[in-house]
Amino acid sequence: MVAQFLHRSGVYLGPDAVLMPAASENPDGFWEHLQVVEINDELLSLLGGGWDYPPAGPIAGDDPRFETLRTRARRVFAGFEEHPTWGWKDPRTSLTLPFWREVVDELQVVAVVRNPLEVALSLRKRNGFSIELGLALWQATYALILETTTPDERIFTHYDAYSGRPGEEFSRVLRFL
């Protein structure tokens, strides 16, 4: 929802042809750049993890093993700079931020927070995960965002804020960007 709003507000997310198509579980679309998702999956795999199994320890974004992925990532974003404001959405990025910091100058992060229990219940329904695993993934995700960004580089926006005061919250996020 937030990525869709940002896209409609002028944040370039890439050509429609490379954005993940809508599906039954998300009929309005995912707004995720398919090539970014692939790079994040490959990166996490190289580190012995995945979106559902964050790698142990900090990621060194300048690790020589990632040079091919960095080159691919730069190619993905070639031409994006012609747009005044651009970005991408992929929740895996919260686990791989040091890598992307080596690819993108002046990285800004919009982190959408949902109630951890709601996330855990959603993961249980969709993926069959235990509540404990869902909560652990939620914690790992936001801990990494806090560890790998500074307060000036990130904004946290709560999913529920869009139910109560959407205009105010969207304006706050747009001012940050």
C-alpha cells in the first residue's frame, strides 16, 4: 500500500514490466522490482540464509564475493537517476542494506511497521510458520534496520496510521523523501 502510494506520488519504481504482478493474496500488486528481489535472494543464499532465515552476523556490503551482484544491481538502476525521486520495494532489503549502501549513494529507508503479532499470524496463515518464528523474523528485520541505518536515513511509518490519518502520514513520509 505504501509503495503503491509512493509510486503514484511520483517515486519511480521502475518500468511496469519489471514490477511483480498482482496475485490473489495481493490483488493491488506487490510493487516489488523483480530483479532486485532476485539479487536479494541470491545475496541471502550466498550468505547461507534467506528471507525467512536471516544470515548470522553482519553483512559486509563491500565483500568481494558480491562484486557480480553489485554490477547487476547497478545495471538495474541505470537510468533511474533521470527521475527526481526513485526507489524500490523489497522487504528482503532490510536484511541486505549494507550491500545496497555500496550500490546506491545517499540511501533513504522507508520502513513500514506492522504489529508483530499480526505479522506472525499472517506468516502462520500464508507459510505455516510458528508464531515464535514469525515474531523472531519481525524482530530480526527491524533490529537490522536500526543497526544499519542512522535516524537521518530512515523513517518508520506504522501500517495502522494509514487507517486513522492517512493524509497526514503520507505527507510525513513524502516530506522525509
